[in-house]
Amino acid sequence: MGQKTHRNIYLFSLFLLAIAIPTSVFLMSLSQFILYGNWIIEGGFKEKWLRLKSNKLVWIFVSIYFLHLLWLWPPQDYNYALNDLRVKLPMLLLPLFVASSKPIEKKVIKFIFITFTISVIFVSFITLYRWIFQDSLGIVDYRKVSPFISHIRYSLMMVFSIFILYHFSQIEKDNNKKFRIIYLLAMLYLILLIFILRVNTGIFVFLILSFIVFTYILIKSSSCIKWFLSLAIIIASVLFYNYSKKIWNSFIVGMKSVAPDSLVYTPNGNIYSFINDSKEVENGNKVWFYIQENELRKEWNKRSRIHYDDKDEKGNLVKFTLIRYLTSKGLTKDSLGCSQLSEEDIKAINNGIANVEYTKKWALYPYIYSFMWDYYSHRYLGYVNGSSFFQRIEYLRTARKIIKEHFWLGVGTGNVRRAFDKKYEEINSPLAPEFRLRAHNQFVTFLLTFGI
């Protein structure tokens, strides 16, 4: 094969990789196999070595991987270590093979990035469809709406695509005005979608990067534009703060509410129970007030395919989901309250939805409320499990303790999982066993593994 053919195969493998990253693990592996195979068959290793020698950046990636190999020396879990090295192998090979190949033209690089973005947008249509029709598709957990990869990874790809589109529409502007408009519309679509899907990690990264870009624009802008943008930020921040504070106050008011001094009866003449010390709150109402469990169980079992003492689709006991849901609607937890639930309410409870607000897919309130509920539950109830944000705080807290004990040399490539498992037991972590994972932060994991 001639050099032109090898060049075309090389570029094809990169385009295929750009398409595959958001869509298919198989295609990702295939694209890399094609790239590596073509690189070997092409030959010209002397020229490739010279390119590598002159590229200082690529040696950073190489050194990181070899650091993992070097840190195999302490006694450790070698099965974990070898699996970690296998997963990270593309981090070594891909930069080496790309950096040693002939440089890619600027217009081709742009086309690769646009191809990746188109692939992300294509997946977004499927994701949005699954999100809208998740009930009819039997998708109980909103985190499963991403069809090919985890919702967190996909949200980060969306963020990357947003800034690719911003770059080509506002900084390195395309000569074709129509394309610039298309880039801008696609960018706005992805921004809207990332908030609709409510993936906290993606939203957090997007807001941080947006703040950096916005600050840069503000510094470079004229005085008039600076004044206008600053005023817009202040007004938006005040409105958001007041809106969020109103939601937060509903938790505090609910927490401070007290049970009646005298006995209270249901319409059927049975006594309500009240747990006054409980701080669980839904929409400003205490969860464990106005409970008549015998009535509630009987009425619920008449109406639902899943019995009162069984588990809902998310694996939680139906009775707890039901009681929280009734509380969120301001209903008593008895036969009367249960009888006032609609068929849609029954379906939502069976699917594990514990608050009526969470059924409102297109509203901003449920998203803010959900975050507030996580924070309130963490602060006043000590809950950690199930909240991705506060689980990550627990991971970082545990990692900090491990780093403190292994500050200079780290724990080694294969001891990361073992170190976390041991530390979780030592500190009696509130995390359930299935949530006891390692730190979801590459910098922290790097420091923990190799030390300072």
C-alpha cells in the first residue's frame, strides 16, 4: 500500500474513533485496532521516532503510564493493578501513535471535532426520546436514559461539544455564516438538554467552564458591555438565590413543626401516629406525621399491583415511597389520603418516585428541590447513600485520610481499592457497601496512588 492509502486509513480510524466515543465501545476498540495496525504496516519508524523525540507533550502521557508500572513494587492486589493498567493502556498507545504520525492539517482536525460533536448530538436525540418516554419504555432510573454509556460520561461529552461549537462559532469563526448559525443553535440545544437531563456532574463542569469563559469575555469587552453583563449576572444571581432560599425555607419550617398535643383521629375513627423527633420533610410537611398504617396498607393493596410491604421498581420499600409521596402532596397517610391518589400517582410510586414534584419533567423547581433535599438530608439526617454529590464528598473525605497516611509514596498502583475498603471500615463510613467506591477524581487518585 502507498503512503496516501496509509494516510487515508489513519484519518478514517480517527474519524471512526470520534464517532465511536459517545456511541460504541466496540467501534472504539475497532478504530484503535485499525490505527495501530496501519501504523505498524506503514513502517517509517525512524521518522516516527524523530517526531516523538521532538514532541515533549506526548512524553507526559508516557511517563504517567510508566509511573503506574513503577509503582507496582509494593505488595498489593496485582489483579486490580493489571486490570487498571489494561484500562489505561490507550492513554499510553494513542498519544504515541498519533504524535509519531504525520501532523494533521488544521481543517482535518476541525472536521474530526465536528464529527465527534455530530455523534454526541445524534446520541442526544435518542437520549431525549428515552427521557421523554421513559415510563412507556420501562426506564425507572433517569440515569439509564443515556443509551450507550454512563449518563455522567455522556454529560461531560456534551459539555466538551458545547465548547467545541462555541469555539467554531465565536472564536475561530467559520467563513460560512450558515454554519456559524448552525453551530450556535446546536450549542444552545445541548446547553438546554444538559439541564433537562439534570446530570449534576455535567452541569457543575459546564458552569465552572462557562464562568471562566464569561470572565475572559468580560475582561476583554468594552466598558458598556461590561456594565450590562455585570448587571445581568447580579440580577440573575439574586433571582436564583431568592428562588432557592424559598425552597430551603420550606425544609426548615417543616422540620420545626410539632405534633398536636391531643390525640387525632382518622375519618374512620382510628388514631394517627406522630414521630415528633423525626426531621424528615417533603415539601414543607413532616413525613412521619398523620400516619395510620393499617388503613394505609389496606387501601394501597386495593389499588396497586405492588403490595405495601414489597419493594418498588427502584428497590425501596413501597411503604416508605408511598408515605413520602403522600406527604409531598400534603395528604394524610391513611385510607382517605391514599384514595385521593390518581392512577398516575400510583404508577409514579410503584416506579420509586417519592415526591410529586419529581413527576414534573420540564420544571426547574424539581431539580433545585432535589439538590436541596440531598443537602438537607445530609446535614440534618446524616444521609449519604444515593446522592452522587454527597457520595463524592465522602469519597474525597476518605481519600484525604488515606493520602495523609501515605503522603510521600502513595499506596501503589494495585492498592487503591484495598486502601479505600480498609479506610471505610476504620472510619465506620455511612456509605452502604455498594456505594463504597474510590475517589471520582483523577488528581486525587493520582496523589493517593503515587504520593507527593
